[in-house]
Amino acid sequence: MSIKLVAQTRTDLGKGASRRLRHADLVPAIVYGAGKEPVSLTFEQKELRKVEVVEAFYSSILDLEIDGVSEQVLLKAIQRHAFKDQIQHLDLLRVDASQKLHTMVPLHFLNEETAEAVKAGGAVSHITNEVEVSCLPGALPEFIEVDLATVELGATVHLSDLVFPAGVESVELSKGTAHDLPVATIAISKKAVAEEAAEAEEAAAE
């Protein structure tokens, strides 16, 4: 999925300038990296609101057009208002097609409701919802799948159990086996434990 952002450069900097932009329904931002000078930008709030609801906005290479010139970037940080539904600032990182990048990618959990362990009374617990990967920009996946279909009751899914696309590596796993972090577990649910306890009490009373 390709997401395009359109921005204008800005020269009016500082907190006061940023406040004025926000009052005008504009969002201050900055783009940096790839050996080039940082550039201060502005976006239209309404245009950002259209793409912020798309998951790929946070983990995909974005096409950024600045004053008619295009380049590829990655969202590094987004600041939101404490209580208003409003974006306050964006940090964008230029990407070089020949240089690997490190970024967080969301996890998509599959077969949570149909897994045999869940049918047997297990409850799925997500320990993390994203994973840090290293890859060339062209290989960056929108998400990594976690298939729970065959996970046994009481078992834990680790990073080493995930299937990473070709050219994509887990940053944590590259540090060694001690960094094989847990991703999810399927443990017997409290409801199932209570039901078993109730059944045991009934059996003992007979």
C-alpha cells in the first residue's frame, strides 16, 4: 500500500509559530536523515487525519512531496494533543534505498478464536503488539503474522517462532538467543480454572 503525504516548507519557526500553525489547522513537522539537512514542514491537519487511521502509515515507507519534489520517508514520531483529537507534530526520517533501517512493525495475530488451545479453555495474552526489524526499505513489511492455530495450551510464542519475510531480520534476535523475547501465550483461562474447581467440588460432594 502506498501512502502519499504533501507538505510545504516553512521558515517561520519556534513555539509561537507552531501555535499559529495549529490554530490555522496546520501541523508543524520536520524531515531529516540520509545525509541531508533537516527541513521544517507544514501539513494540513485534515489530510493527516485521513491517513493516521491507516495502520500502514506507522510502519511503511511513505511518499513525501515537498513543494513538488518527492522523496521517501518513514514516520519516526507523532505527537498528539493531550485531550483534543489533534496531531501536534510529526518527525519524518528520509530513507536510502541502499541502507538498512531499523523500525517497529505491528504484529497481526491469526486464529485466536479458532486455535485448539483456545477451544480447550485457553486464553490468549499478547505480550507485545509490535517487533523491531532491520531490512532495506524495499523489503519493509506492513506487518508480521503470528499464527496461533497450533500453539499448545500453556505454551509461549517467541520471536524465533515468527516467520520473517526474506531480507527482514529481528533486531532482538540478532543480539543472540538470550534476546528471544516472548510475543504471546495461551494459558488456561480463569473461567476454565473456576469451572474445573466447581466440578471438583461437586464430585467431592457426591
